[in-house]
Amino acid sequence: MIKIKWLIDKPNQVWSTDITYIKLDKGFVYLAAVIDWNTKKILSWKLSNTMDVSLTTGVLKEALEKYDKPEIFNTDQGSQYTAKEHIQILVDNNISISMDGKGRATDNIVIERFWRSLKYEDVYPQSYSTIKEARTGIGKYINIYNTERLHQTLDYATPDEMYFKGVNNQVFQSREMLLDVAS
């Protein structure tokens, strides 16, 4: 088996997504999110009482509307991610598709670590009763996670700081290349 190591060193190089369960007083709801691997920024998220393809296509479309498209999009092999509708969005946007090996949650470790942080820092302590409470609370948590929470792996910066710094660097480098070509 050949192992290929990728250097993921800029925003929008690799995104990944996953779905997790959020326990409420009476049942569960499903949370899907898209995360940028390089900056750990949550680009979009959605909470739903059904775990179907509209949940996964919804968060993907939202991320693509708000941010520049990634080179690679990583998911597990769940039926929502292998559905024609989901795959077609990626194909239409010329995004390379990467799928984890069956039963290999560590292949998608970036989103799995986010789920752990979310649950231990917010969901479990808050013990949400309703989907409305969960949506409001998780929204607040994700905002704090992106804009205020310092990350050791990001040299104690926030995901937003790293994301926008990286995007601005890419714009600056592109501008410099164009100036070089023009001169």
C-alpha cells in the first residue's frame, strides 16, 4: 500500500464534512458541518430532525455560496455523501472527491475533533431540551469557536484569523504574480 502525504497549508485546499447526533430530552437531532482542514474554521452547519441528503447538500451549498471552493472535499462513505445529488454538486464545481475508508473515522479527524470539542464544551453541559434551544446554543458555540477560541494547533490564533489571513495571502500572492507577468 502506498501512502501519500499531503501538505495542507492554505485555506480552501481541503474541506470535510460529517454528521453527528445531538441528544435532546425527547430523541435526537442531526448536526452536519463543513470544516476547512487548514484553519479549522466551521464554514457552514445545519441542524435537522432528519438525516437525509438535503442535510448534507444544504451545508455544502451554503459553504460554496459563502467561500471559495476547495480543491478537495472529504467525507465518509455514508449514503448521504454517496448520493447522486451530493456528488453532482462536487462534480459541477470541479472539486476532487475524497472518501474515508469504511469504519475509519480517523481519516476525517479534523471534523471528529470539532465534534468532540462541541459536545464536551457545549452540548453535554447545556443538555438541550429542544431543537430550537440546540440551534441557538450551537450557533453561539460555533461563532465563539470561529472568532474567539484560540487553538494550539493554530499557534493560539482563532480559525477566523487563520482563514482570512490565508485567503488574504493568496490574494496578495496572486496580485504579485500578475504584476510580475505584466512587467
